Amino acid sequence: MSYPFSLRHIPALILAASSTFGGIWPIFNAEGAMLEFGFPPNVAQAPETKPVMVQGQSRTTIIGLVAFLFYFRGKFAELDTIMTVYGFYAGILDTYIVYKGGNPSWALFRLAASWVFGFCGIAGLTASSLS
């Protein structure tokens, strides 16, 4: 079934796309993905960290694919739940990891960006009947 696109769907689609494709990136360039995430170069360049990054980010891809699946099935309330949990939890965890890695400004950016998605989800933006 087809559902009409709304501007309210943009945050959910950004989350789905960035999770799906961002989670795939480490397969091809784990070091680059870790540097972009905010890890320090000594961590990103360590050979031992690359399989962990690839394996861990496979779960991120799964979340992105589930978000797309919910979107195309019209399960917008469920998608808002994913945005809420993912936005707030990832925001806190990413901020902590990146801050401890020595990149406080990038950590703050990650917190703010993640929480935008969390607040969109908790507000029920995707499922909202507002026009």
C-alpha cells in the first residue's frame, strides 16, 4: 500500500538512510568510518578495532532497514518509537564515547543531532496527523 509523503517524514527517512548506509560504510573503509564517527586516529588505525566496527555497525544497518520497512508499510508510530529510543540512547552513548576519545566539540554535535531525532520520535512527528 502506498502512503502519501509528508515533510514530517523527512527526519525518519534521514535516520533510516543514515543508519542503513552509514552502517555499511565500515565494510569498505572501517578506518574512515571510525574517524568520521569521532574516534581518535590511534583507535581508528588499530587493526584490532576494524572487525569490531564492521560487526557492530551491522546492527546499525539492521535498524536502518527496519526503519525503512516500517516506513514503507505505513507503521509510522513504530517508526517514531525507533527514532525515540535510537535518538536518545545513541545520543548519550555516542557523546560519551567520542568525548572520552578526546573530541568534545564533535561529541556535543552528535548529542544535539541525535536528540533532534529523539524529540521528533517522542513527539510522534512521523505518525502525527498534522498537515
